[in-house]
Amino acid sequence: MTEFEAAMTARGDVPAVTVGRRTLVAGTIITVKGERGEFEFRSARVVDGECQWLQVVGGTASHRAWRYFTPDRIKAVKRINRQECAE
């Protein structure tokens, strides 16, 4: 995890976003139409209650990068990473 990712997560700037019938939280693995590989959801830009774009990191194994996609390009939600809360 980079310093930027750690800072975003620590501040709680990673909202949960509903796209279609699925709720995406930080760490959710998705595939994108027209792109190779899998991507990990990091954050979203929400304006007036509507998701404008998703920030993800991923791609093929040899080429991982930060990318931005519109919600209509999501092809499938592979899995949702569930984090247990330690109390």
C-alpha cells in the first residue's frame, strides 16, 4: 500500500458506492468492459448522489496502473473483500 492509499483509507475518504445492484467498497475486485485483467476499486467521484467515475488500480499482471472508469463500463463484480473489525 502506497502512502497515498494509506492516507485515503485512514481519512475514511473511500465511500461505498452502489453501481447497478452491487455495492462497491474499497478492495472490491471488478472487471471492466474493453479492458484486460482485473481491477481493485479504490474510490468514487459522486456528484449530486450520482456516481460519475470509479478510481481503480489493476490491469494485467505485468502492467498494473491507476485507472478511472465510468460506472456503465463495469462488466462483473468478482469478489468483495470483507474486512473484520477488531474490537
